[in-house]
Amino acid sequence: TQLLEQSPQFLSIQEGENLTVYCNSSSVFSSLQWYRQEPGEGPVLLVTVVTGGEVKKLKRLTFQFGDARKDSSLHITAAQTGDTGLYLCAPFSGGYQKVTFGTGTKLQVIP
Amino acid sequence: GAVVSQHPSRVICKSGTSVKIECRSLDFQATTMFWYRQFPKQSLMLMATSNEGSKATYEQGVEKDKFLINHASLTLSTLTVTSAHPEDSSFYICSAIPGQGADGELFFGEGSRLTVL
């Protein structure tokens, strides 16, 4: 089982602040996905990173895949209350392969 | 995007009873669906992979006789928690991957919160 450790586990910040969350493993992944889950709902895919060193931007969110494809980070600029949720990373192998999630980072953005 | 629907969204039952949760893909066919379990403030834990027309594949440590999975059609998978006990109380979420797109995006149901008294 590929274990993905996410840090920090919990994060509470003020609106407008910047933050970075991390997803780390000792395994190499062909690609990695980030999801966000809001309370009482299922997760929603944010991005898939495929190439080592790749950087993808989604508005205020910046995702980076490590050069060695073992880790990834998510940076949020000027956090908003709508960013509140559980952020999950997961390795993706393509097709119908099962998806196992990292330990998660619970983010709370306070107005 | 693709739609996956779960029912019921909330269920409360007495200890010892069985509870069935349905997961439907509304606008696509899903030969494979996944069932997850989530405890408060924790990540999703994969329980099993549901395969249409064949037996489900369970993750290590998940009791297949406790959590019965049936994937009888290309749009429906069911999870039955048999002889439920309070420790089975949790948020159960299903998901499916429509097609084989480049991202292989996993679409999730709304989740079903089970409370066993």
C-alpha cells in the first residue's frame, strides 16, 4: 500500500493569508491528483499533475509535482473562506485503477 | 461533469440490523465503483472495489461478510452493512470513473452518514 503523508494535518488561518500544504511519500508515482472535500460532501478533483517538476495553476491555487515524482505541494494565495475544506492527495495510475488517498489536510479559513 | 448519486444520505438504525446503501451513476455506465469509509476529521479509507458482474475486491482488514457489495448493473452498486454495531457508524462514500479520460477523474456520491444506536 502506497502511503501518502500530508502535512499539516490541520491548519487554521485568517482570510487573506497564504498557505502551503504538502503531500509526501517514499514511492514514485506516475501522476498525482489533488481533491478538495467540503463537509458532508464527496471530494471533487482539483488537478492532476503528471510530469516531475510540473507546476499547475488554478486561479489562486498552485500545484507542484516534485522532480522525483514522490511529493507534491499545494499553495493557496490570499485564502478565502470558500477554500475551507479537506484537501486530499492521491496517486493516479490511469484507467480504472483504485484510488487511495493521503492522510489529508483540514483547512479552515476564518473571515 | 458526471453524476454519482447515493441513497440514503442519512440513516439511523438499531444495533444488530442491516443497512443497505445505494450508489448510482446517473449519466454514465460504471463497470467499476469504489466504496470508501470516512471517520470524522479523517481522510477517506478505501474499503473495496466493486466490479459489475463479479465479486468485489476488498482491501486488507475489511470484512467481506460484514460489508456486502453487489454490483448487479452498470449503473448501480450497493453496500450492505450487516448486523451493524455502533463502531460501524461512519460516513460512507462511493465513487466511479466514467470512461478512460486522460485525468481519470473520480466522481463521488454525496455520501451516506450511518449512525448505529
